[in-house]
Amino acid sequence: METMIIIVLILIDQWTKGLAERLVGTGKPVSVIAGFFEISCIANKGAAWSLFSSHNWGLVFLIILSSIVLFALIWFLRKSGDMRAKSVLILLISGSAGNLIDRLRAGAVTDFLSFTFGTYAFPTFNMADAMITIGTGLLILFSLMDRHFLSIQFGTGQVALHQEKKEEE
């Protein structure tokens, strides 16, 4: 089931990026809500906020790093039995894979969602970025709500937790 959800989320990401590329392209941004939300089409050759985009080695570095992270996330997903952890991992895998597909396909990630808050223009992003951000936010939330969440779900502290529970009894 997790695989199907990941595939659907990747397809949504790729479809929305393709739609932005076809409908807006390199032309003028389209205003959706004047002064707040517009759709533009930007090829981001770097990571978040165009980090590493000015370096020739940046794309190769990002592809290698993204691949390693993606395989690690898939490995954790296969081990996980908790729905909270699976939700986090599904979002992180889907977003990472969506942006990796862009880097491999076009050498850049298509960003198209632009928001302005007063005088602050938030960096343009895409659906994959949103999935990664939501997944990370949930990871932080679950970790704050349950201090053992990370150690149990990702296999780093099961013994310590078991010993702590024994001491409480």
C-alpha cells in the first residue's frame, strides 16, 4: 500500500510540474491571488533556495546525495511498523524522488509555487518540496509529542527504551 501512495504522490508532483512548464513556461508569472500567490516556472539547479546552483559539481553532488537519502528512507520504511513513521517516510520518499526525477530528467528541479507575504517573497517551491516540508514537520511534531519516537521507529534505541520501561515497573 505504501508503494502505491508513493507512486501517486510522485505522479502528482510530476504532473503539476509538467503543467506549470507547459502553461507558464519561461513566460510571465500567472497571478492566482493578486499580491499573494502566483504560478511561475523556475529551473532550480541547486538544492533548497538554489544552494550549490552556481557550482558545476553541484548537480552531481545533489543527485548522489538525494539517491543515498532516498535509499535510506526506503530502508527505514520497510522496517517501520508505526503509521506515524510510515506517513513521515512516505512524504519524504515521495518528495525526494520527485525532485530527483527532475534532476535526472532536466538537470534542474522545476519550482512554480510563489507566495508573497507583505514585502517578503517566500522562495518559489513545488509539490515535492511541500511533501518534504510536511514530512519533516510531522517528524518534528511526533518527536516532540513522544520523546522515544525517533529511537523506536528508526531502530536506534529499542533496548534503552525497554530497559527504561522495566525500571519504571
